Amino acid sequence: MTGVTAAQGFVAGGIAAGIKDGTALDLALVDAGTTVVSAAVFTTSRAPAAPVIVARQRVRSGRLRAVLLNSGCANAATGDQGIAATRTTTEELASRLACEPDDILPCSTGPIGPRLPVEAILASIDRLVASCTDQGGDAAAMAIMTTDTAPKQTHRRGDGFIVGGMAKGAGMLRPDMATMLSVITTDAVIEADILAETLHDAVDVSFNSLNVDGCMSTNDTVVALASGLSGVRPSSDLFGRLLTEVCEDLALQMARDAEGASRVVTILVDGALDDATARVAGKAIADSALVRSSFYGGDPNWGRIIAALGASGAAIDPGEVEIRYNGTPVASGGAGVGRMDQIVGDFEVGVSIGRGCGTARVVTTDLTPEYVLFNGVPS
């Protein structure tokens, strides 16, 4: 087993409920069998979708039993009807699982605006519950896909415990988080406050450091569930490291599957006053359409990076700026230091902006004609 059911205590499943056309899987469930320690991180959008509004309230207790996820409809910009739809579907599921509706965390992804097809979901709840097994992670990961071309799962093994997870995301990828959903599970013994803290830190250096198109979504949710069934209580440092590895792996899978992308580019910033300043600089580089257009051509156009840094608002010392493509210096002291051939495939860009201790890692992709065509066609 891999992914969201790799840890002890979790089952999952995915079915076609008719939210999407045809027979595509579009409704998923991850179930811990009982309420377990939980934490979540959500979009910072000021126009959050209905499931995010409801989920924020329910995760405050620090305990959840299950996560209900659908694709094919974001249930965003749907007003009070959207809230009611979220509550109705999770209430129906709670009745089947013999738990409270507040024990169910809702997640939705898909087009913004359309109403959630409540009746179709209600009619599918029994089949969804019956589909859940400890082998059902693959179906669940496929059921949450939208423009993804492949399901995204991973896991890491600690000393007697496991951290696993699944995610979806291929477009509208921008800090903070992306147009993404992710469910992380573990059988480690861990307190709710430590789980919340380590999840926040892991998301910060993974999903929040991924930028594909500079667009934030309304539905972003990362939820973690801890069953404790391994009986192992790892140190917060060890648990945090494995949780971060899981999140970084899923974020990289999302970058590789990004809409229209042909390259994954990792931007490594150092020399900043602090990590926050380094993040500002790295995100500014990844936000620049000019920079990402040069990535598409494999052009080591360091001048565009200098321009992005200058406009970022980050504290930089132009005389200390050094830029490297795949380790080869192309600029030093804020000026060019030679020429470099066109780059083939994925690559890294190292950017030093001073002599401070702050560092950041930002993952992005190139800006391609295919991305524009993909998103320019009416849905």
C-alpha cells in the first residue's frame, strides 16, 4: 500500500457519482474509522469556497473522522446554497458512518460557480462507503483529479510509523498553496497542537513554495489525520521531517503535472536577511512572466531575474547578487560574467542576494504557449 492508506487505520475509496460527465471518478472518501487527531491548512483567499468555510469550523476541535472530497465542482461562489449543500452531503455521510457531521471535513475542487449536484452525491453515499478499503487509495486519488493527468500519492516510513498522502493539482498553482487538495495520514502518536504546527511548517516549505501560474484558488485544503495505531510517539523533529518530505514529494508531482508545462525549475535563494525575505525574492522570480518565458526557451537570461528582484520589495544588495544556472555562474556583483548555452530539461537557478543567513526554495515551471491555449479555451 502507498499513499493515503499506507498508515494503519485508514481506508479510502473513489467512485463515479455523476458530478462529472460520463464514468469519470469524482467522489472520494478517506475514513479513519473513528475520530482521530487532526489538523488542516486552508487557502488564504478572501473569497473561500463553501467547503472551506465549513471545514475551518470543524477542524477547530482537533479531531475528525473522515474527509469527503469531490471533483468536478468547486462549490465556490455559491453563497448560502453552497454552505447548505456542503452540510447536507456531509450530514448524509455522517449518518452512514454513525458519527457526527462535525466529524466530516468537506473538500471540493473543479469549476467555480456551478452548484454542487447534491442529489447525485446523496444517491452515491452508500456506494462510496462500500468502496472504501485499505487498498482504495488509488481510486480516491483518481477521484479528486481535475486537469491532472495522473494521480499523486506518496509515503515515508519512520521507525515504526508511516506518513502517507495524496494530492491533486495541476493549475492555479500559487502560494499560498495552489488549486489543490491533499489528505495526509499517519499512524504515529501525536498531539493535535504538534500536528498543527508541523503541518503548517511542512506546507510552508512545500505547497506554499510552489508557483506555476501566479493564481490562488478558493478551495485549497491540506488536512492531516493521525490514528496513533502504530503506538509509536516520534519526536516532533523526526515526524516533521517525514511530513515535510511527503508534502514536498506531492508538490513536486504537482509541478511536473502542471498545465502546459515542459520544465520544472527550482529556484534556490540564499544570502537574504532572513528566510522570509528569501521567500519574497524567490516568489517574485517565479511570479515574473518574463522570467518564466525565458525558462521555456532554456535561456539563462539573468537580467530578467535581476529585474524581478529589484521589483520584489525584498532587501537586496545589487553588488552582492550572484546568479547561477545549474551551478554555473552567469552574473556576479550584479553584472554578467560570461555566456551560457541554452539549457535542456529541468534545471536549478541559484540566486544569492547578500551575505545574510536567509534561504528559500521555490519550485515553478516554464510559461508555455500550451498553458495559454489550455486556459484560453472557454470551459
